[in-house]
Amino acid sequence: MGEPTKMAMVNIDNRLPPRLRSQQFSANLTALLPRLSGMADIIPKDTLLWKLKLLKSASAYANSRLHAVKAEVLVLASGKDNMLPSGDEAKRLRISLQNCIVRHFKDNGHSLLLEDSLSLLTIIKGTCKYRRSRKFDSILDFLPPSRTEFNYAFDQVVGLINDATSSVMFSTLEDGKIVKGLSGIPNEGPVLLVGYHMLMGFELYPLVEQFLREKNIMVYGMAHPELFLGRLEDSSNEFSMTDWLKVMGAVPVTGKNLFKLLSKKSHVLLYPGGAREALHYKGEQYKLFWPDQQEFVRMAARFGATIVPFGAIGEDDIAELVLDYNDLMKIPVLNDYIRDSISKSVKIRDETSGEVANQALFLPGLLPKIPGRFYYLFGKPIHTKGKEVFLRDKENANELYLHVKSEVERNIAYLLKKREEDPYRSIIDRAAYNLIYGRDAPTFKL
């Protein structure tokens, strides 16, 4: 009924040495084989025929009433279901039901939830179906990732990116000294991390992982609302990176959500440049596109939040941008599709926000490179506690806003200069070091 190899892989730690994983897999598969061979004896033929008649009658009754179902429905379909055409059935239900989403698991069999796969709770969280009240609230209904989800996300989902980029993080102490690690980041919130958004947001995954691993702090990322509307799903409807972002703390970027998070004394990740930076054009790497308004300064001051400006570099070390928005808009048919997508997308800023208001959502053409390394520098914390009255004045708020922006640019410039001194910037040099010494390669000297 199920996929034997997937069922045998359940509860095997992926971080075990290959030899131990093979031994556990062999033992589980050997124990499973007698049960698989005896499946035909579980349901007698007459009983099976009787059940099929009941199923035919019940399905006819249910199908005639599907159009009236208004409740939210989550359908899980297996790609290797040898008993039922669950993939085709999922497509039919998605069309027939008013409020239905599908998640397809192409490598799993009929007994999906008994096989090596995502847990049902993870799927429910990633599709925003878990809630404490009638209406979903991305903050109040958020459940922090479990240890299993943490390991799965950062070992199997983005493990290749993390291994290839070997991120190095630095932070700045109160006295201005730069140190390796995150010791310069306040442990107590509210803290607002404000920085530069790399191409395609590749810097997100190592950042969130490091905060959880080193400081046991959940960072809530303010993300574009389109990620939560289901319009970015592809035709495969698999449990995607978009779903994982929700599991790992992404929330729609709105003033209301920022208010809620800061009032809960959370650590919040904010990119003022938004999609304009993450989907920048050729020659614009490491250039900030921030709005003209002081969007976050007075909100931070209202709760006495600590603002930590940071810079991140490395996008030019992993991919070459070959087709940007301007290039794609020259391609017939594709440009019409992009225009249609832009017209339907949520507008989170008006035209008074300057160039950053031009947040065209598209998928750029990238050419992979031999991976370099990601570098992060968190600047000196900026305290707003006790300055609420002072920062109510627009001029004072604007002055602090420009200071934060200049600090982000300064951090980026520092990293661009210092990475030239890193003897292990190349993945080839890092791999050789790891093979010889059995530990992560060091970086440039501070």
C-alpha cells in the first residue's frame, strides 16, 4: 500500500553516518517485508467487493454535494499511490470545492502519513490551516518550529545552499568592537533587524538558522503578502519553499503585524527595500532601494525597540543575473504574463514611496557559479528606548532613518573589502580544509 523505501526510512536520523543509516534502513526494510507480502490476505475478496459497492454509493452521494461545501479543505495527494488515483482525485477536488488547496507528494505511496515525509502538523502550519479562532492570524496562530522541523528544513530543504555558502556572521558590541558570532545582538526584545535584501532572498535561510542555533531566538521575517495568498503556487502544488517560510516565522509585512510583534518583544527581520532589492536589475547588487518615509523608526520608538542595522553579501558569488525585469519584458507572451501578474499582485506601498514602490514580482534568469561564501555583519545596536517623544518629530525620525541606512551601507562596504582577505572564500578551498581538519574553515581576521 505504501512506498516500502519511504516506510523503512521513518525515524532514521539523516545526520547519522552513511554506514549507520544503511544498517538501520536494512533492518527496517527486513522487518517490513513480511507484512508487505501478506497484504493480500488482510481483506478477503468478498469483503473487498462489498466495500467497493459501499464506496461507489457514498461517492455518488458526496460528489453531488461538493459544490455546496464552503469550508476550507486541505487535500494531500501521493504520486506513487498504487491503490487509488489520488493525484487525479486531488485535481478534481480542487476544481469542485470552493475553498480547496492541494499539496502533492510525488515520491510517496498510498500510506502517506506512515512514510518518511513531512509530518501532518508541519503541512497544516505551512498551509496556514492551524488557527485558534475562526479567522487566521499569522502571529497569534504561529507555532515555533519543532526540533524535527528545524532539522528537516535546514538539513534537507536548504541544506545544499547552507553547505555551499558556509555563512560567516559577525556582530558589533556596544563599544563598537566587531566579533564573530551573534553576541552583539540583544537577547531581549523587542529587536528590529534592518538590512539589505540579497537577490532572491538567499540570505534568509542561514540567518534564521543561526539565530535559532546560536541564541535560540525565533526571528520573524516580514514578507511580501503575495506569499500568503496562494497565487505563487506552481502547477505541481508540492510543499514548497513558500510553505517552509511560513513554518519558519514569515508573516505578511503590514504595520499592524509589526505592531503586534514589537508589542510581544519579538526579534523582527525587516527589509525596507523589499522586493525591489530582492528582485533587482543588472548592476544593482548591494544597492539599497529604500522608501522616502521613515516607515519603521517611530514604530520602533513606540515600543523602545533596539534597531540593529546589518549588511549581507555573497549573491554575486553564487549566481550571475542574466535576465532581469527589463530583459524579460522584451520577450513576447512572457511579458504579457508578467504584466498580468503585476496587475493582480498586492500593492503594499503607494507611488509616494519612490522607486521602491516599483515592486514587480517576477522570476529572474540566473546562471549558477562555483559557490563563494555569504558574509553578514550586524552593526552596533541603536537604542530607541526613552526616545519616543524625540522621534515623534518627523525631522528627528528622518535623521535616525538615514543613519540606519548609512550603517547598512557601511556594513556592506566593510564586508566587500574584508572578504578579499578570506583565504577560504572559494568552496574548493573550504572543502579541502574541511576534509583535512574535519571542521569548518576559518575566515578573514578582524
